[in-house]
Amino acid sequence: MSKPPAYIGEAENCLQRIAGHHRQKDFWTTAVPITYKIRSFTKAHARRLEYDCIHTAQEAQRF
């Protein structure tokens, strides 16, 4: 039994990224965006969060 694919990524423009993936990737049905209200969340924070999510998904061995 194959595991379902998962796409984990960061974007500067979330709506644009989701629209592009909607046109190009037929395997996904759910998106979970993470946004912030204050400007203290930097690109480095986003990349670290992306890394942590990828690492956690790999450890779970479900995707």
C-alpha cells in the first residue's frame, strides 16, 4: 500500500501558491496555511517551520 503524497512548502504569497498548485497538482485536497499578524515573523522563521514540518512528516512515516 503506497503512502499518500504530501506537499510542504513556504511562500511569500500563499493565495498565489495555492492557486498555482490547484492548477498543477492533482493529488492534493487539503491546504493548511499558517499566517501571522505581526511583522516579527521572518523568512528564516518560515523556512525553519517548513523544515520542522517536513522532518515531522518524515518521522511519522505516513506520507
